[in-house]
Amino acid sequence: MNLALWVERAGKARADAPATAWGARVHRRYGELAERASRLAAGMRGLGLAPGARVALFAKNHPAYVEAMVAIWWAGLAAVPINNKLHRDEVAYILEASRAGLVFTTPDLGETAAAAAPATPLMDLEGAAYEALIAGAEPAPVADAGLDDLAWLFFTSGTTGRPKGAMLSHRNLLTMTTAYLADVAPVAEGDACLHAAPMSHGSGLYILPHLAHMGVNVVPESGGFGPAEIVELLTRWPRAAMFAAPTMLNRLVRWEGEIPEAALRNLKAVIYGGAPMYVEDAQAALERLGPRLVQIYGQGESPMTITCLRREEIADREHPDWLTRLGSAGRPYVNVEVRVVDADGRPVAPGESGEIACRGPSVMLGYLDDPEATARTIRDGWLMTGDVGAFDAAGYLTLMDRSKDLIISGGTNIYPREVEEALLTHPGVDECSVIGRRDADWGEIVVAYVVGRAGEDELDAWCLERMARFKRPKAYVFVDELPKNNYGKILKTELRERDAARTEPLQGGVNG
């Protein structure tokens, strides 16, 4: 089944229903969206893109993002969404690894895209060539696609600093969609989804349940998140849901402006995930926004779909275990299996910690061109998440730790190894180790412990030349030596303890 069928059907049944919006105004209706996606699909095939070819989306949030993504599937191609904050060299690696035959971009990113892939055709979503491609093609039927055909190629950073391409099929995305509709927030015709978080990641995945049930995907005119703009949009769009990193949710809750009753009436759900959410912050959000919070836990390899802490559970203050559950990641979705296992892959008893594993139709096909990494990650059909957690007797999962030293800052994954490798190329750095430090605004910030002669400003400039701005350290600590074991391995756990001891600790629980 091709996911583009949802738009084709909506275009016939509800041609006048809003499909996408740019701020407060309708951008495309379903009849128009279906017509344009059909023509754009034919135009891409006319450029020589054969079924299964990859098309990249390196763009800021834009209503045409939805149109281009649907057209990619309509043509039988695979989408490669790319984080628009990445450095040119990182974009170049993804484009080369994915073998993308076309890149959709926005005007502000065209120069970066051209530098990253000078030989790959670029098409500006706001440009004349894009409109000409649509206008010059005849409508095409939706391409036949099997459930296991590649639909979305999601590049997630790896511990070596080289991103791995998680291959997501139409089946994986269909499973994510049905999980959303069953457990997160049912969608009726006309319900809105506000895309203030990057559409290359979680927010973009939530385009799908709203297309499936003829909702409207709304992009703020700023293309990003601002509390005042979000509140204003909530007064315009009824029954609105929004995916938000905890950082965004906290900014909305702490915003000093008024959230009028009309906006709260229209706010159906704020779905948060992708980074730690502290219990006291969840309580504050519940106090200001009311019973509208949903927490999800997933990975790119099982998109948005491992466990869910549902709205009713977050709001149930009378339950004797409410605070404990508020600090958990919820229970498994209806269509996946989740268990916690020991080092030999055997399930552990409730209350015991181990590695979290999940199995079901949401689990990726594997990593692109990396069978060894696929075999390490998917064992006997189970996705080994690398996260450590424990179930309680009632089946609620609590995340205990994140393996591989992953740092999540502002909802974005940052792998220390990648930052360390950049720092170690500087002639003034002898040794370094990068860790995450808890932060009230960002969840975590990147902190580099450095042995060497280089200064902070020098290292900051060095990092900016080699990686995305959000990955660079926000703090440097210069030391004479790093803690190591008898084999010379740097002890990050001890380093984190030292760092916590030298900074003022924050109190409260944490959830995933």
C-alpha cells in the first residue's frame, strides 16, 4: 500500500477541505494537493527518477514540504528528510550515502545544498522551476508500492560520528500512523497539527495521521517555534495537536503572555518526547495547559512508536501512583511488543533494569548498506534500542539511562564521539571527553573536558567550521588529565559525577 493513496482519496471525497496551512491561512485544499502531488510525481519521473530512487528534503518547515513528500511517494520514490541545521559536510555525507537523485530545498538553504552536492539537481520549493515542473506534467496515478518498499530514509547519528540510514517502509509508517490514532490523539476531519518542530523528524512523521483522516497540517509563518505565534495559531485552528521537544513545551509554559481560553479550547494535545522531561516540568505544564499532555518514547528505528504515556494517565492526579507514572515513559503502544532484557537477551523481572527491546511492524527494515550494524541492532526480530530501563508491576516503563553516551539537547540527538573527533583534530588538544550536563532550558547541554593548550574561543571557532552549530560544546572545562581505568579508557561516568559536583544540581525526577 502506498501512503499517497490517503491524499488521492481525500482529494476525491473532500476536495474543498483544508489540507495545509501557512500560518492562519489555508495554503492548499485536498483537491488541489492531490492534483499538484500527482503532477509533481509525474514531473519527477520525467526527470529520470525510477521507482525506488531517493529524493532529499533539505528544507525549513514549509507547507510545500507536505506536498513534496506526498509527491515522492506518489511517484514510487523514497523520501530522505535532512535536518536543516546540519553542517554542509554532514549534508554532503547524507546525500552521497543515500544516493539522492534530487534535492528539494528552501531559499535560505539553497547555497548550503549546492555546496554539499554540486552535481545533484536542486529544486526550490518556492521557485519557478518547481512550479514549472508541476504545471508541465500530466497527472499520474499513484504508483504501486508494497508495504515493505522503502518510504522514508532517516539518518540518525551513530557512535562513530557517521550517520546510519534507518530504512523505514510504508508498513513502518502505516504502523506509526495507526499507533498515533489509537493511543496518542484521534484525528477527525479538520483537526489541525501545528508543525513548530522540525518536519524532518518527529513533527514530520505526524503529518501522516492527519493526512490519513483529512486533517490540516499547519506550518507557522516563522517556520519554527515561538510561544506568541503558537498561541495566536491556536485561536485560529480548532482541535489542534502539536509535537514538541520538552524544551519547547517548557518555553510555552514559562511564557509570560496570556494563553486565552479560546486557545486552550482549541488545543487538543501537546505530544512531547525525544528528550528527558522532568517531573516538576510536566506538573507545571499540566497546571497551565490542562489535561492535554501526551508523552511518547520511540527511536528513528521504530519511529515514534515504542511506549506512550496517555493523556488520561498524565492527568489522573488522584491515582496513588500518579507521580511515579508521570516519571515513566508509559506503556507499549497497541501494535508493538516491548520488553526489558539482560545481556543474553532474556526478559528480566519487573523492577529489574536491562536493555529495552521492541518488536512489531514499526521496526525498520534495517540500516542502509550496513548489514553488520543491522545484525547488531535487530536480533531475532527484536530492535535493541541501546536504552536501559525497567518495567514496574503495572507495565509502565521507566528509562534509567541512555547507552552510548547519547546527549539530547533541545530534543536533538548529539553523539559525543562526533564532537570529540572534531576537537581532537585541533593541534592544541591532546585529549578530550564530551558529556551532557543537565540544563533547565535545554534538557542537557554539551560540555567538553579538554587536556591541551587551546583556548575556548579558538575551539569554538574550530567546531563551527566542522559541525552543525547545535552540536558544538556550550561549555569547556580545561583539566590536566581525564579520569581513566587501568586500560586507559576514559571513565565518562566518573567525569559526569565530577561535573555534577562542580555545578549546582537540579532537583526532581526525570522521564523519557
